[in-house]
Amino acid sequence: MIKLRTYIFIDSLQPQLAEYLGTTSQGFLPIPGDASLWIETAPGMAIHRLTDAALKATKVRLGQQVVERSFGTLEVHHEDQGEVRQAGEAVLRVIEQTIDNRQKCKIAWYETIRAIEPDHAVVINRQGRRGSMLLPSLSMFILETEPAGYIVFAANEAEKAANVTLVDVRAFGAFGRLTLAGTESEIDEAAKAAMAAVNSLTGKE
């Protein structure tokens, strides 16, 4: 039995997130404005069958495929939202499930740190970050979700809502992690949007 851990459609990748994904992509790079589909399964090896179904059924491009023993993740994108939606439908047909079978997102941790100290900023910037640098005196919002893939949706909605800097997005493994930086008012707006996005997602407990 294939477990659908994450299933999320993103209507339009925001500029920072699209460019960030380009730094981690193993396949074809997305660009700002592309629609994107993220799917995560358990066990991990099942993701190959789902990737095959999505690519054969549509013109989407494969941006990410991560295959771990426990979890597998794929990301496909295209400028045409219809192509991406059809790719998702093809995947669901293969596993004989619906979007309602996806696992419900849980927030594992969230916190806002006000006016980051220089020493703290330096350490964060050296911890494998692929996005922009966190500058001292800015505020930082961190969010952790389970399953991991939903963190991309949170990042995209946060960027839509506020003028913030995307520092890090980790969408693979057991938990997803997001780090944003900005002024106090902007980071509050981004945090509100990110939390509302993941809390709006339906699914099975």
C-alpha cells in the first residue's frame, strides 16, 4: 500500500522560491510563475512509478526526485497550470487514491525571533543555507511541518503575502523546515500567511 504523505498544487511559484529550488534541483529548473506539484510517498521507492505516470501523461518537467528508504518525493512544474493538474490526476489514478487520502499537515514547531544578534546570524548563515543571508537586526520566522513537503506551500504563500527574505527551505526527510527574515511587521505578516496556508490543508490524521 502506497501512503500519500504530501500532495500539494502551487498555482504560481514566487520569485525567491523558484530561484531557491533552482539551487537544489536535480532535474529541469522551474522559473517564477510556473505551476508546481509536490508529491511525497511512503515507501520511498514508490515515487518512481508516480514520476513515470506524471511524465507520460503530460508535458510537465521533472525538477526534483528524492528517493529515501522511508520517503520519496517528486516535484514537477510547467507554465500551464492545466498540465500540472493533469499530472497530479495521473498520479492519483495510478495509486487509486484521491487528494483526500493525503496526510494532513501538522505544525511541529514555529517561532519568531526578534532582532537577531550578529553571532546568531553568522551561525545560521553557515548551516547549509542555499537562500539569502540572514542579516543582523532583522527578525526571523522558523516553521517546521510534518510531512516535509508542505513546507514549500508555506514558503510560497509567505512570499506572496509579505516583503521577506527566503533564507532556507528544506522539503525532504521526516520534517520540513522554513526560515524567513524581514522587518518585524513584514515577518509577522509572512508568518501569519505561512501558518494559515498549512492549517488550511485537508487530509487524513
